[in-house]
Amino acid sequence: MSLRDDIRSDLNSIFFNPDELAEVHSFTTQGSSGLITFSAACNFDQDELMNLKQTYTNDAALNKATVLVLINECWFPNRPRYRQDLTIDTQKYMVQSCYWELGLLKIALTVGAS
């Protein structure tokens, strides 16, 4: 098994495990054929949002973000794009930035839809 496979396995068994670190939330977003709704384990991480803002200081959209969701990339075959609406549970958000890292999507959001 490669290091990448080990990391993906750890993401699923620990980081996205509701019995360990993750919480399950309902997501609704626009897909190519209409609205898509699914439940998925994810993490909200304000510390990582601050780290991203310090790393990508020239990303004006990221600097507007107030929430960062960490989720397995398998839930978004098409990476969320800037200004895309995303509802988590009943709260409407707008995507500001989306970063990929080893099977993980870091989706930076602001409250409210476009």
C-alpha cells in the first residue's frame, strides 16, 4: 500500500468517522442535472481557515470566508466553484474558495447565498 493509500484510508477511518472526529451534515448543491442532496461526514475547522488565510494572503475571496468545511473529495466529483451556492443542513452558504489536498477538499464559505 502506498503512502497516498494510507492517507486516504486514515481520512475515512479516523478524520471522517463520526465516531471519532467528524460530524454528519446534510448538503444541497447544484449539480449538472439539478439539485443534489446528500449526507456526508465532514469537519468545520476555524484554525485551518486562519492558516489558509495566512498562506494565501492574495486570495481576496478566501479572505472573505467565515467558515471552512473539510470533506472527502468523493462527495464532490466536480470541485465546488467560486460563488456556488451550498446549503449545509438548513444554512445557506456561498463558496469563496476550494482547495484540494490528498483526497480532502477544503471549502471556504461565507454565510448567505448569491
